[in-house]
Amino acid sequence: MYTGLSDPAILKEIGKRIREYRISQELKQSELASQSGISLNTLGKIESGKPVSTALFLSVLRSLGLLDNLELLVPEQRITPMQMLKYQGRKPKRVR
């Protein structure tokens, strides 16, 4: 779904979803901003799809109870038994 969208379009869609989720939880912007430890202006930026720091974005997700969904976004990489043999039991730290 997101592959064909530009970064600004993705941010706008995420902001729209956060706004809809906030409303479904019957939270005012001021309440969510306060719970998240961010300004009302910053929450407005997030909901309108403007870029903000990852830390601010995470604080909103945490306040909404959505932080666990990040596991779906970037799942932990598991090493297969064959890779363990190849790397001699150590995870690679970089690619050369």
C-alpha cells in the first residue's frame, strides 16, 4: 500500500490515522499532547503529516497504547542455524 506513495504522503496518512484513533478514544488534542509530554502545536504537526522527531512521535504512540505495533513495522531479525554456522555464533554488526 505504501510502496507507491511519497514520504510526505505516508506521513499525511499516518497523521490522519493517529487523529482518527485519538478521536475514537474520545481524547482532545490538548489531552493527548499533555499525556505525551509534547506541545499542542507538535501534536497538530503529527496529525497533519508534518515531519517531527522520532522521539516525539513515539511518545504519542505510547500514550495511545500503540507502541507495541512497532514490532510489525520493524520485526526482529532472527538468525537461521545456517547463518549461525557461517557467522560462528556471532551476529554480524556490519556488511562489508
